[in-house]
Amino acid sequence: MAVAYFKKFVGNVFLFKHLNETLCEAYKNYLLSSPALRRSRRKIQKNTATTYFSRFKSALKKPIGTNTFRQISEIPFIISK
């Protein structure tokens, strides 16, 4: 479900070069204020938003093979889930 919210926030294709602190902060605010995907009349619960953002942060901390972030910044990240 966390992937579905990120996909809704950025769209189906996302370039790593667009990833910066401003986008991360905007995503966090989006999670805290956006409606739930399955229940559009209710907002995402704060604990759920916190969990999704924590998963997002941990995914950013994982290395991608032996490539540095600069080497992969032009590669599109296609969100498939």
C-alpha cells in the first residue's frame, strides 16, 4: 500500500534526479493530509502515514548494487506495484 501512495504522489515514472529534500518533505506532508485510497472520505491515520514514510526513508538508504546515487540519477524509476 505504501507504494500505491508514492505512485499517486509522483506518477508512474519517477527520475532519481528529482529526488531531493523538498520532494521528501512534500511527500511526508502529502501522506499526512491526503485521503485514504480505499476510503476517500477519511484521511490516512497518522500512524499509517508515519509507517509509510519510514518505509520510504529506509528504501532510500539501501544501496543499489555498486552504483552511486550520481550514476543512477538519470535512470527512470518505474513504479510497477
